[in-house]
Amino acid sequence: MNATQMYDALTDGRRKYVRVDELCYRAAERFPGVLPNADDLAAEAPRLQKDKRGLEKAGSLDLGGARVHREGKAAVVTMHNPRFLNAEDESTLEPLEAAIDVALLDRKSEICVLRGATVTHTRHAGKRLFGAGINLTHLYQGKIRYLWYLIRDFGFVNKIYRGLARPEVPPEEDSVEKLWIAAVEGFAIGGHCQILLTIDQVIAADNAYMTLPARKEGIIPGAANLRMARHVGDRVARQAILAERRLDCASPEGRLMCDYIVTSEAMDAEIDRLVNHITGAGMVSAAGNRRALRIGEEPLDEFRRYFSVYTREQAQCHFSPALISNLERNWDAKNRRG
């Protein structure tokens, strides 16, 4: 629904005259996420003018499986699949990549933030969660194609890590990129843990954790085999990938992947603090420093060699009878509703 259609809906087809403040109030109530609601504005009101997040002018875009809005100097991308704990599946793939495109191309923001939405799943209803990885119910039901894995890692994951390619210029020479902050609440499981390996600064709640249960699922965990060891060391990476070792974000091992640990209640304030801290001195060298670090840690040819193996091995896993057996044994997948 576009702005004109919303206006018609709120004014009974333009037959009722509505004051501008009342119009905005009605829009916030009727179309959640389009405008800041009363709670958002109440939280904004006591801030000094220099500290306001600009909620009343922030641009926003709801793509279904992902949302993006501007908050001060940051473009905030929110992963949104509330029924499935923000898990990734075919319904989130294109929306999340589009949201990341918008965040990177937005000229009015200087940095990007990635976080999960509040979920409706019974066990965690009302809580923000970073994400539960691949949607195992849909995987079991055959609703996730093999190419999904490649589109994901060559698409939005690679765009977070390498930015947007420019025509006829290698990405190691130039690209459209910004620094990324991730806010991990609840857990980062599977693919969501993989995403953290591409992030510049990670804020985690003190009760959050990370896991890579790909062995129990019967698949290869994206580029984690390529990237995780340089964060936590070879032994811990092998334990996480091959033996499902849980990494609590606040543990010594977890802190090797997480830069800041805060309480869940302090997450919003910490995001604001870090955004202001990073952007305070200007962002002129940010992309250059990212590119220089990346050339040293993962040259493009190394990425290509890894994925030449990954594409073959993941195909074997995806179509293996063992995958179905693993999902039935470990996740009771056949009794879950899609």
C-alpha cells in the first residue's frame, strides 16, 4: 500500500478532514512500522536535540522478510520472520538482500546496523531474537531449493562482507560499502552465526549465545569453515562446526566474536553509543580500511576456491537421505507445521 492509498484509508476516501497530528497517530496505529508510534515518540521526547534519532523524519521500507529504516546516521536492517524465530528461508532471501542494498546505497546514512525483529513464536513471544539460521521445517518439507544456499552466500552475505560491486571494477579495488554493526539478542544459530563472521562490530546481550548445528542438520555451514577459525582459533572452530559446541557470547571464546557485551535492556543505548562513536570522527577511511583488512584475511581467489568445494559438497548434503534422517532424529521435523 502506497502513501496515497494509506491517506485514503485514514480519511474515509478523503471525505473526512483530519488534523495532521491525528493523521500521523492513526497511521502509526493502523500501519505499524510506517511511522513512529506513541511509545517510540515517548522514548524520543526526553532526548536532547543533538541526541535525537530522527524518528519523525526517518525513511523506512517494509519488504516483508526484512525491513530497513534510517535512524540518525545509521541504516538499520531488521530480519523479520517472526513465526520461525527470524529463520532464513525462501520468503526472506530476496527481501533481506534488497534491504541490504538499500542500506548500503542510502546516501543519508553512514553506517549499517543488523538486528532481528521481535518474534511471535510461542516459546519466545515478544522477544527480539537475532535469528535461528535456516528454516529447518521448510528444509524438511522441500521448500528450500539447492540454489538458495548459493544465492544467499553470493548475495546478501557477500554484500555485507564486500559491499556492492561497481561496474567493471574488481571489488578489491572499489565497491560501495559501509561498516556493519550487529546486535545479537537471544541467539545467533547456524546461518545467523555465519553472518557475524562478516560483521565489523558485534554487540551481544549478556545472555545470548551462538551455535553452528550444521552437522546435526546434515549440511555445510556456509562460509563458517573458511572464516571461523580466524576469529576463535582452529580447535574452537572445529568443536563448533563438528561437535555443535555452544559459544555463550559473554564467555572468553564468545568474546572473540563479540566486541561489546551488554544487558538486553541496554542494547538500544549501546547501538546508539557505538554508532555515534564510530561516525563521530567521520567515515572517510572506513571503506578503505575494510578493504585493506579483507585483502589480508580473505583474498577473492581464496573465496572462490572455497566455494568451488562448498557448492559440490553442499549439493551432496542437500539431496542426501541422511539430511532427512538427521532432521527427523534431531528436530522432529516431520511433526512441525510449515
